[in-house]
Amino acid sequence: MMSGTKVTDGNGKMLVVAVGPNSLWGKTMESINQNKNTPTPLQENLDELAIKIGYLGIGCGIIVFIILSIYYIISQITHKDVLKADEKNGIIEGCLECNVTRENPKWEEYCEKYSFDWSSLTGIIDYFIIGITIIVVAVPEGLPLAVTISLAYSMKQMFKDNNLVRHLKACETMSNCTNICSDKTGTLTENRMTVVNGWFGGIKMETRDQRIEITKEYEEIINMNISINSSPSTSLIEEKGEINVIGNKTEGALLMYIKERGVDYLEIRKRNENNIYQMFGFSSTKKRMNTLVWIDKPNTIRMFTKGAPEMILEKCKYYMNEKGEIKELTEEIRQELEECQIKWASKGYRTLSLSYKDMAPANPNNLEEKYESANEEGSILLSLFGIEDPVRREVPRAVTICQRAGIIVRMVTGDNIATARSIAQQCNIISRENDIAIEGPKFAELTDSEIIEKLENLRVIARCSPQDKERLVKLLINQGEVVAVTGDGTNDVPALKAADVGLAMGIRGTDVAKQASDIVILDDNFQSIVNSIKWGRCVYDNIRKFLQFQLTVNISALSLCVIGSIFIGESPLNALQMLWVNLIMDTMAALALGTEKPTDSLLNRKPFGRFNSLISNIMIRNIIIQTIYQLIIMLSIVFVGKYIPFLNSPCGFVKIVGHSGGEDFSKYCVGDNIGFKSINDVKNDTIKLQTLIFNIFVFCQVFNEFNSRKVNGEHNVFSNLFTNFIFLSIIAITIIVQFIIVQFLGILFDGIPFIPLQGQYGLSWQAWLLSLLLSFITLIIGQISFFIPVPTSKPKKFKNKPSFLTKILCCGFCDKKDIVTSSSESSDDDDDLEKKSLLSN
């Protein structure tokens, strides 16, 4: 038997000769894992969006380069006169443009005619670098990075919440989950089963501790049925003074029942180990299991049966009374059993029956020949048990939270409909009069159209088969729902793979179910599923936060550079400054906004659904308003900055150094209307203005990063701020580094050089105050924008289409698939290969 082969039925013994990486399955999985680096659907969509925004950046970069180059060439051609080289070295202080001296030929000795020099090309090279830098800034390479960071961070945190994420796409998909199809046992209930009621040949056990007076023979048959007719792996162990069940919890409850009455089930198993003739394992289809053993009668085997009462009663013709006598199973007794079953099921108890039948071997002449199926007709009913499995304390509240979050919780269980309905009511799954509970066989008889009509109110499917579960999942998906489904058995694999997110149970789930799943719920608790939804929504929101922040920076920076190039002939931000901005908005912002932790408020809104636009109308409103404000203040500084007193050097009279007579040069140099400046003063004032623009732009992004923490219309952008240490650290680092760049590293960023001896220390305190004041207003603008109404939802028939505002923002560069979340619609090739392998096995 090869490693990886799936045993779906029966039992036996096997000698293991290779495990782990030494097995064939291990080697195959190792090769798959080494080559498995497929991006998630959202990552793929954002990659495409980044490429198309990059095209826009390339266009802007080319435009800026062409415009600046034209300005430069024209200025070189029209500027006929330049200062002589020796005059540039310090003989002349004063005129910035030498052609003003042409008014007085007396000063022509300080000027010379312009002639072309290859060094003139350095200006064009500088503009080419600026164009390339604009392209680098425009390409939002931080989008895929933000997804990776957010998913990786969330996966680690989800593990602490008992969610083992096997496929990254599951995190994205859970954010938009609209339906959860959940098992009952162990997920909604504690999976801690106890026998609390019983029926034995007409005698009822009303409490757990009640002793039933039946014959020894009758009791021995029941004990033998419970001990032998069960999975060999099911046993009881004592840990820290408590007895725990290993294996099937329902069988464990029966073993606990006879153990409490002094019966050693292990001794019974050992005594009959070599007497087992044949076994038919439990299946979800027939709802029962059979074990055939040799007994002390010649050529006779006894078939013990255990399973669903309605299945067993259908096959029984007799019953054993409290005296051990075999009696006919009359309608009166059947009615009594049915009343017990209904009564116990209404309390949420699982009901189970035992029976037996003596029969001959399949072929008395060949004892090796076995039965093809268990012939239970004419069996003798032994007992009926009511087994309590308490609802988990946290489940009713968790289901209510899901309902408040717009998620429909449906129960799919193998229990009978009375038990299922009772548990569903306790869990708040059924809370309205028009909520529907249906049995699997009836569900299977309905057509797809009939089921679709009932889907809105369908809450419970009892006696549900794996085929019923898979059909329900597919119908919900076809209706546009995003479906998560739980499963624990091999037969749940089709439903797990059909669902948008397959949730396998970590404790009672089989290896096959876990391999077919997207997330493994380590504690089998429904509350952990709710946590996964919360984390999924957190991941989705974090990506949207970063997208809102980056698009604001992108549009503002590109617009500023293009407009500045057109109207003033130069880019307000130089290459190094834009690279620093790019670092802020890509790597650092991805870390800051991609690691926000989930809050309970995430579950106070409806899910976005399968076809929701990643860029919402609220986000577009925020991006547009912030961009407009930033452009207004940036361009205002660009055009009127020369009139700001603390940015201009004092004006005065300028004289020719070393010239005889020291004549006043003011009539030859045209500064402004109030005075005259030296060449160095004019250059320094220009550098101060550019540094101020750079500083304001950076701090606008810093404050807007706080605005970007909320993308769903929330007003308090500071809520839960101190729970994200990474965000606060990155904000602090950005501010500190920006201060150092402006005040001390200006010479590297073409800013104000740090020369204490000449009184140059970066921006003045007035400039810093202006920078912080104008930047802080972005927070106020963010609050004001909340009062600008935008459509929050689209009509149902248009839900698959991007909004009009989205089309405007994308400027024709985005396809629908770039702005629509479709993570639940695709899976990677390895998943498809794994699915085929599992189903074939």
C-alpha cells in the first residue's frame, strides 16, 4: 500500500516501512511545496492594476521630460549673454542675468556671447533622471507588497486564534463570506457526549445515574455490542483524574456508560479479538455499522448493529424485554420508542439504537467467504439511548455576531431533524418562524429551482449526506454567495473543494479532509470560524487602506510634477526627494497599514460579497478630496512662495566688487520691486522654497496616513491607534528621518546645505510651523469629507460593474477585473491537481 492511499471504509492491520519524506507521498509533496509559489488572486489583480497605473506614470514621466527639455533648450538659445568664467568666480556679485548690462555698454567687459558647450547637456540629463524617477514613483509596486505583508502577518496571528491557513486565498475570501454551512457535532457543540436517557425492553432510564434492572444475559449482549461493535481506535484514557475519549465521541459515550457500571470493555474486546468474522463500517449513507462475531453456538455468528433509530427499527421485527425474552416488536412498542426519540431529540440529544441478529456464515462450507452486505432483516432490538452533547457556551453569541455581520449560518448534520432543530434553536440559527429545517432525503427530491426558492429561509438540513452538502454549496455559489463550509470526514472532500473556503476540523478531521481544506480549525470551535472572518475582513480592509493612501500620493505627486513643469519649467520635487517619497508610500506604508489588527467593529457591517469593487466610492471621495487639497497648497507655495518673508533674503544695493568707483549696480540688475539680491541669495531662496514644498508634501502624507486608517466612513481615525506598534514606529521613523534630511542632509537632496559657519541650518522655525500647520489640515479635511455624501451601494443588477467614480479614478487604465475582488472564483493549479488526486483516491 503506497503512502497517500486513502482507506475510506473497513479496517485492518498494516506494517509501516517508510514515513515522512522517505515515503512516496512525502517525496511528491516535497516537490510540490518546493515549486509552489503561486500568487493569490487578489495579488494577481493588484499586479495588473500596478502595471496599468505604471503606464500612466510612464506617460507623465515622458511629458515632464519633454516639457522640461524644451524649456531648457529655449532658455539656452534665448540667453545670448552669460557671465564670463572669471567673473563667475567671484569678481562680480550681483546680476543673475548678464543681458541686463547691455543697457550700458560700459559693463560689456564682464559679459561674453553664449556659445554651445557639451556640458549644456547635463541639464537634459537631469531632466531625464526626473522623468525616470516619476515613473518609479508612479508604479505602485507596494500593492503586491502590502498584500504579502498583510497576509503573512495575518496568517501568524490567525494561528494564535486556532486557524491554520493552508492557502493564502482563503484569508481574502473569508472577508467576503456571506454563508457558513457548519456541522453540528464538535463545531456548534462541545463534542463531549454523555448517555443521559435510555430505553431497555420497555424500561426507561430518565437520568444518567439511574440503574436499570435487566437480566444478566440481556446486559451482556448490550455490553458486547457496545464494546465490539465500535471503531478499534475508540477508547477511554484517564488523564489528571478525568476520563477522556480517544476516537469517536459517540462510541466513547457508550463505552463510558458501561464503564461507569463496572464493565471492562477492553477485556471484552480482548476475549473476542479472534472471534470477529466480518465488519461493515459506519457510513453517512446507511447511518449504522455492523460487526459479525462467532458465538458459542455451532456454526452461528451474531451480527451486532448500532446506528440511527429509524434505520434500525425499520429492520427490526423483535425486541428483547427486561427479562431477556424475545418479543414481537408491536406497533404499540414502536410508538413508545418514537415518543422517546422525539422527546429526547427535542432536548437536543442524539439518539442511537442497538440491535442484534444470529445467523449462519455466508458459506458454511467455506468460512473464508464473507457477506457482501449486512442482512439486518428480522433483527432483535436491544435498546435506545439518548446522548447529550452540550452546545458550546460561546456559539449562540458567535452565531448572533455572524447574523449581525450579514452572514447566514446554516447547519448541515447527520442527526435527525428533531435533534437538529433543537440544537439550531439553542444556537440561534433558527430564530424566526419562517426559518426552514428539512431532512436530507426530502432535500434530495427537490429540484434546483425549488431549493433556490427556499434558500433565503433554509437554515437546517438534517440527515444530510455528503452529496446534499455539496449540492447546497454549489447552489449557493451559483446564486453569487461566498460560501465557507466545514467538514471532518473523507466524504466531505467534494463539499470542501466546491466551497469558496473549505474549513476542516483539526481534532476530529481526517487527513484527507485537512488536505482538501483551505483553513484547518485547530480547536473544532465555531468561534474560531468567526475569528477567521474577522481576520479576513481585516486583511481586506488593510489592503484597501494602503490602496487609498498610495493612490493619493501617486496622483498628487504626478499632478504636481506635470503642472509644475508646464507652468514654471521645472519639477517642484527633484529626483532624490521623489525617491524618498516613494519609500514612504511603498515599503513603510505597506508595513504601517498592512499590519492593523482586527476589531469587533469589523463584524458590525455586511459582507461586501463576491463582486464588490475593491475601490469603494468612499475611498474615491477621500482620494479626490485629499489630492485636491494637497495640490492647492503645493501649487500655492510654488507660485506665491517668493512673497513669503522668511523664505526671501533681505534686498539691498549690489555693487561690483573690485570695480573702480564701486558704482551702484542696481540700475543694471533687475530683482523685484523693492530691492536687489545677489546670485547666491536668489539661489538660496529658490532652494528654501523647494525644500519647503518637499517638507509640506511629505508631512501631508504622514497625516494622511492617519486618515487612511479608516476606509469605510468611520470618523475616529485615531481609534485603536496604540494597538499597532508598527504603525506608530513607522510614523516616528518617517518624521525623524524627514527632519534629519531637511535640516542636515540638504546637500544630498538638493536642499539647504548644513553650513553652521554661514548660518545655514535648514528650514527656519517659521517654515517648519507653516509645514506642520498646512499638513495638519489634511486631518481636518478628512473629517470634513465625511459630510460629503457618496452612494454606498449599487443597484443589485449593476453589482458586477465598477462604479462611475471608480472609472474616473482609474482614468481608463483599469479593467473590471483589476478593481473587482474575485478571489473566490479561482484557485491555483496545485489545488486543482490536489483535488483530482484526492477524489480519485
